[in-house]
Amino acid sequence: MRNITLLYNKSKVTGYYLDKKTQQKEDIEIPAENYFDSSSYPMMTRFLPLKKILPQSFLFSIIIHG
């Protein structure tokens, strides 16, 4: 288990990474221009025009099979 807290600022991202098993805490401070938060993928995909790009059979397959 882990706990990650990030605070987004205009010029930097700060926060910490806590390993709950070992209780080791690592501080995070990086420039706001040199990172990508992969947890934003689900939000980003909602805005993609998938119905216009992908064939209907492919979209149906994704819905059925996950």
C-alpha cells in the first residue's frame, strides 16, 4: 500500500510518497513543466471523439470485453 499526495502549482508540483508498509516518506518537488500525471488518463479519454475516429464494432468490443 502507498499514499501519494500531489499539490499542483503554476511553477512546481510538491507533495510526498508514503510507503505504508515501511512508513518511509519521500518528499516530492519537481518543476511543473517536466511531468505527466498518468492518473489524468481516465479524464482525458472522456474528451476524445472516439465515435468519430474508431469503427462502431471496435467500440462495441471495448464495452463488452472491458
